[in-house]
Amino acid sequence: MATAKRKPKAARGDNSANLDPERLLKLYKDMLLIRRFEEKAGQMYGMGLIGGFCHLYIGEEAVVVGMMAEVEEGDTLVTSYRDHGHMLAAGMDPKGVMAELTGRRGGYSRGKGGSMHMFSSEKNFYGGHGIVGAQMPIGTGLAFAHQYRNNGKISLTFLGDGAMNQGQVSESLNMAALWKLPALYIIENNKYGMGTSVVRASASHDLFGRGAPFGIPGHQVDGMNVVAVAQAAQEAIEYVRSGKGPYILEMQTYRYRGHSMSDPAKYRSKDEVSRMRQEHDPIDQLKNRLLEAAMTDEAKLKDIDKEIKDIVTAAAEFAQDSPEPDPSELWTDVYAEA
């Protein structure tokens, strides 16, 4: 496979003709769970039940769902502060995730991490990280651990377009390429780093090309098409797992909400957001595909939606019923006992 090139610029899309209906329905359910969960999180934030920062993943669901559909047990995952969707896609319990968002004892970090800092070694999820780009050296370190242990596993690191200009990103790419680490880097290019368009912040707009100086191959993918994402994931994962070194996937995606719940998102027009929802929504795209191919019907999809809503409602109720952390928790998990 050749090293990253600047041409062609077009994102790779869905070129598959035969798809398993059960697999597609699973992708649909996973994306819908993230969408409904994030909508509920937004509501609870507005009610004052979630404090601090809260970055929603609405619109980007296809990226992590498509990627996680192709991983193996034991592969590790690390991401940024926009992390709720990644936790759910990794199989973490919605109740524990929502309880952490509300700062309750039943949360994955016992109520001390909040939205940006959850962790589950059981699910091989190594965070949520609040510092822009901080997950990059961690994900690279996880890749080194896999190589050192010779366990055949790989490390997936998700980062945004806004993180690509951080120095630690380039340092990590260099190290991963130098040692041929089993690292897969997924750039979630949602077009805006906080409130700044990527075309104003980056001299090069094909972000996967940042790997070219280090000999790291990669390409762009239609990140609003979950099937296209899964196909790209399969190809990239096979490359990385075979021992050829790191790979970069740049997902062309879009977030419908502001950078965080405190962001009014006045830097883009309502027409732009509306057009993306109407023409490129990942869940609607897959729903239409399922219906047009007669793989399911409206009644089945309504049952799925009810099932997902019940799961999210139960998570919200669990979060609100779970007690707050005891004050003594301030002194736990501060130091490791040697």
C-alpha cells in the first residue's frame, strides 16, 4: 500500500453491493443509541443535572460505530473529550456513563471524572482526555505496549481536526512510524476546531496527509456513511495488524451541536447545519437504505427506537437515583501505593 498522497481529495465511499441485514441493523441500533443518549444528555445538562463541560457527538455517530464494528477483543481505544459515543460503542453500560455525567457514585469514575474523563480497563477504553491532542501519545504508548507484548492487538486513537496542529501529534506519528507500531489514528474532521473552520486553521486541508513525511499511509472516508466507515476500518485494521506500521483514516464528518453545550455556534449558518442534517445524516441514510432494500420495515424500526429510548430512560433514572460521591473520595485515586 502506497504512502499517503494529496490526490485524489475525494473521500472513499461505500462500494459494497452485498450487505448482511443483521449487521446493518446492528450498526443502525448502535448509532441510534448514541444519538438518543446524547439528546438525553443535552436535556439533562439544560436541567442542571450535568455540570462542567459536555461535548455532544450528535451527527458523528457513524465514525465510531463503523470503526468499532471491525475491531477484535483486546484492541484498545482512546479518544478526546467528545467521548460519550466512543464509550457506548465500546460496550460500556449507558447507566454507568450517564451516572458519571451527573457526577454520581454509580459512574465509571465514581462521579469524579465527569463528561471528559471516564475509563474502563474492562472494555479496553483508556479515556476521554480533556487536553487537546493529549490522547495521541497515550494511544501511541498503547500501541507500543501491544507490540512489546506481541499480543496481535492494535491501538485505535481518535482525535479531532483541531488537535492536528498540536506538536505532540507530530511527535507521536514520528515515533509510531519509526518503530512500526500497531497504531490506527482516526481523525474526526468535523470541519470546526471549537469555533474555527479547519480551512482557517490548517495550511493543508487533507489532514491524513500529515502522515506522509513519516511514510504513514492513509486516506479520507465519508464519515457520514457507516458502511463506508466500516469498509475503510476493515482495510486499515488489516494493514496495521499485519505489522506494517501505523495508518491514518480521516473521517469527513459533522457535528450538529456547538463545540460544547456552552457554545452558541454562531460561526456557522443554520442553513449549513440544516443542509447537513437533511442530506447527510448517518442514521437517516442507513434507515433509508434498510427500507429501500426491504431488509426491514417501519414497524421494526419503531420497535428499535422504543427499545433504545427505554435503555436511555433507564440510564437517566439510574443516574439521578445514584448517590453523590462521599467527601472521602477526594483522597482516593490520587496516589498509587508502591
